[in-house]
Amino acid sequence: MSALPIGVFDSGIGGLTVLKALMARLPEENFIYLGDTARLPYGTKTAQTVERYALQAVDALTRRGVKAIVIACNTASAAALPALKAAHPDLPVIGVIEPGAQAAVAATGTGHIAVLATEGTVRDGAYQREILKRMTQAKVTTVAATLLVALAEEGWIDGEVATATVRRYLAPLLASEQAVPDVLVLGCTHFPPLAQVIQHVAGSLRIVDSAVTTAEALAQLLSARALVAPAGNRGMVRFLVTDGQDRFIRVGPVFLARVIAPAEVERIDL
Amino acid sequence: MSALPIGVFDSGIGGLTVLKALMARLPEENFIYLGDTARLPYGTKTAQTVERYALQAVDALTRRGVKAIVIACNTASAAALPALKAAHPDLPVIGVIEPGAQAAVAATGTGHIAVLATEGTVRDGAYQREILKRMTQAKVTTVAATLLVALAEEGWIDGEVATATVRRYLAPLLASEQAVPDVLVLGCTHFPPLAQVIQHVAGSLRIVDSAVTTAEALAQLLSARALVAPAGNRGMVRFLVTDGQDRFIRVGPVFLARVIAPAEVERIDL
């Protein structure tokens, strides 16, 4: 069992930022990454549709044999985590929102936390719920920043367009001096490549990226359940996508920060 | 038969720019608009996937009874028109690319035509083929401008971000004075709301929007096949979407230039 790979599910390409953090924290583990590139983006879809898609994707991963599942997509974590846990009661399933909320609460001094996310994640309110569970007096401000997804996929992660876009999304947050939050959660896996521009525009705000805390949560979970890979295992990864291998290979490195070889990528139907 | 509505299929919301032109040219006709909002965008998907989705969507329209089909989506017109015509030999099916190519050829003086489109449409090369069929010595330059789709859906159709984005996409086109085209085809239905910014950046380039020429092509086709609506008919429209009625109602008016009432919109599965 412990020799099995860890399944990582994402709506497409952005989850590679989470995979990158998982591989860095757990270099001895094997991973299967499934990106539902045929049906991305999830961020503008309804919760019911996202839940249905996530159940199909996780079925595809469990059929291949996995010892744990990471839902790398914020939108799917928000919409589908309860349904996924109910459908797979014996399999550890973790999302990115609880670790992100935990990191935000640990980082804030004033208790005012901002969350930058997709429309779907903002509408669902999962970050607010998870932050307030841990810090009842917290103030949470959410900003739907849909355009940043397309910006990161285009690889325009710096320069005039990226700066102007981030500035426009953050302007209401930064407008009033009293109400400015002290922590900004990157609540979408597409956003870490834009972290430098966001930090530049956001000034003194502390940026929290849930990928690192999710990797830590997974490491603890594997350890607690005696699922750590056998000693000496050299971690491997393979990629499953539902459409567009060429685009995945071309755009993926923006998020994974390493080259993806064509032989590593397989197209599947869900 | 002539009393039946016209089916208009699009990957989502952008096709409403085509519907707007159709309703203006043919105010006496009834329309059913189907937007595959659950699976948009098509522009970054492979041709095989787009063809499969388009066949499903047109099946859903023909089951409801239609006298003609307009494929409002450039990507679907490029990838699926032959398959759709083969699957429905008795039904008039028209796309937006042939009318767009025709309008571009009519508008150019120098024979150098630029096409601004999604990745999928650019990769497919359908505009080049259709333009070269009509003007063998034409020079066609294509630009994949994926980000403009998200920009229009966000409603950011003017201002700093829109201008900087358009400028970045058009910069290579406008860089060399000798090689500058004289016509720019808006090869994606999402782009007409950005036409003013594009015109501002593109300077003297003449902008061609295929929606109007597609409406003219449909009018001629209905006339030739004796399918014009009975005299005195007052055109009606209803909308089918595969996900997110709320978003469709909120974002749609950017493209249709009129309010969409909740009662007009129905969610269906494909």
C-alpha cells in the first residue's frame, strides 16, 4: 500500500504549483497528476457541476491505484471535498483550502485576511468558513480575480498587463488605510507564478500560498497512517490530461518550474 | 417548417455577439441559442474534442426542432463544420469563418489580412484557407489572443488593462511599417465588445467583424430555401446553457447589448 503513488487532481494546469510543493517536500513519493484540461476552468462553473467532475476524476485515479488524494484545485476543494470523502471513506483525501486557511490564521497579526480567488471559490465562501472556524473574530475580504488565471496560462507573469490587472483587482482592498488587511491568501493555484507582481502591488501585505502548507499536511497524514514510501524509493511522476497534451507540455512549466516530457503525459477520457 | 426557430450554437457567451447581429438583420425570426457554458472555452481545446462537443450540441438543437443552424463559435466553425454538415445533410448549417473570410477579402486593398483569434482557431488555419480560396495571392497573419476572451467576460472592455493587452498582442503586427496589414478580422466572437480599444491601438487598420456578414449569409440562405418566417411573425428568443445561468444572465449583456431575463434561460445537459 505505502508503495502506491499519491493522486493529485486539478481542473487543469494550475495545480502543478501544488505538485511542485509536494515533490519538494516529499521527494521519495510517486505521484499521478490528473488535470481535467478538457473541462477547465472550474472557477466559473457551478458547485454541482464541479462536484460531478471531481467525483469522475477521483474515480479515474483510484482505478489506477493510489494511497491518498490531494485536491489541488481550490474550486474543487471548496465544492467537492465532502462528496469525495463520502465516496472514498477509506482513502485519505485532502484539499488545499484547510491548509491555506490555517496558514493565513498563523500569519495574520490584525485578524484581517484577504483572499484572492476565482469566482467559484469566492461564491462558495469556503475560505471564510475555514478561517472563521480557526479564528472566530477574523475579518475576511474576498476578491474574485478571474482574469489572473488566463494571465498565468498565457505566461504573462510580469510586465505592464500583469501589473495593471493586479492593481485593478486589489485597488478596493488597498484604498482605505484603516481597513487594509495584513495577509493575502493566494486562493487559486494559478496565482503563485504571479506572486512577485502581487507582492509588488500589495506592498507590505504578507502573501500566503497554500501549496506549501498542503504539502506539510500531506506529509503529516502519510506519517500518521504509516503510508510513507519505502526507504530508498526515488519519486516518479506521471501526468494524465483529458485534452491538449501539447498545450499542457508547453504551458505546464510556468507552474511546475521544470520541463515536462511528452512521454510523461497521457491523454485519458473521464 | 419555415415557422421553426433558427438554432444558434456557441461554446458559451461570446456567440451572443453573433445572435445580436442575427436578430438585428432578421427581426421576424425565432432563435434558440445554445451556449455550452459548462465546457467553455473551446479555444484552447483540441479539434477532436471540439468536434465531439459540437455534434452533441447540434443534436440537442435539432431534437427541439430548428430549420437552420448557425455555428456562432469560430473555434467550432473551424473544427466541426464538415462533421456537422455530414451528420445533418438536410439541415442548412453555416459557420462564421466563411462569411468572415469573404468580408476580409472584400475589405482589403493591399491583400495583407490579419486575423485575431483564439489558439484553437489559429492552430486550425481555417481563416487562412478560406481567405486564400477567395484571394490566392493574399498574405494572412494570425495572432492568438487568448486573454481577450477572459477580458471581455470580465467586462473590462476599456481602460488600462484592455489597452495594454491589445497593444501587446498587436505589437508584432504593427512593428514593421512595410508589413502592416490593412484589415484586421475579429476571429473570435468574444472580441467585438473590445472593438473600440482594438481600433484605437490598431490605428488605420480596417476592422472586420464576421457577425454582420454571417447574418447576411443566413438571410440569403433562408430566402433561397424558402425558409423565411411567415409574414407578421414577431421574433422571439430563448437561451439554453449547460451550466451557470446566473453568470450567463450577468455577463451576457456585455455581448448581446440587451438584458437577459432569468425566465428566458434554461439549463440543459448535453
